[in-house]
Amino acid sequence: FDAELSAYSQIGDLQGDTVCDVIHFGTYAHTGASFLALSPAGKAVDVIAASKPSVQQGMRSALNKLHQRGFWHGDIQLSNFCVAEDGSVKIINLDEACAHHAAQNAAAQMQGEREQLNLLIREAMETATIATNHRKSERQRRRGGQRGNLCRLP
């Protein structure tokens, strides 16, 4: 919790654009547990969303902004990106985020995150293509077979 709150406080200028806005944080009096209330992020990116060029660009842009601001995310996966109603893409779950100045291998970490994101996007595109082709095949099968594959008798 402390690491995530620290990350949000240090990248305040990215709140609302690249990451969610911090609405409130504190400690529950009756349990002593800490909490962090954030603005809604939108819908988590799945393989279908990640296959769309606008979402891909938004994910890359959000990650680049985080890197430019001095942080790497630490847990790059599709579910840590969300698409808001306006189409913007936000990064969520900053609990593994780390400030660049805190590590000697920052450039390698950032490059690794960019490569991981590109790999996830490629995999999403392949999965979406396979799913689309499967749906087409199923529709053709239900219509009585594929056109153009008729056998001719001699």
C-alpha cells in the first residue's frame, strides 16, 4: 500500500490522464487497515481490446508517460491497463511501481517493460485473429459447409 500511495503522490500530474485520480486515502479506525480510493479506470483491457490499434497506441503512450515521469510499472500485463469511456487508456495497480532513481538498472527495466507490452500486444492480435477465424468457420458450418469446397464427380 505504501509503495502504491507513494507512486501516486509522485506522479500527481499524470492522474486523470495516464493513471486514475486519487480520491482519498487513509486508515480505517476500527481495523487499522490502509485504503486508497481511486477514480474509475474503465474496462480492463482483454485480448480483443488489445488487438485494436487505438488501444495499442494508448497502452504504449501510457507506459511511455509513466517512464518519462520517472517510474517503471513493475507488473506489465493486459489487465493492468484499462480503457475509459472516452477511449483513453490508463495504467492501474502501481503497487510494484519503482522510481528510476531508486535503481541502477532503470534503462534495462524500462526497455524490458516496452518489450513485454509489445509481446502482449502481438499475442493478443494472434488470439483475436484465431477467434475471428473460428467464428467465421462456425457460421459457415452452420450454413451447411464452406463454399468453394464442393467435390465434383467424374
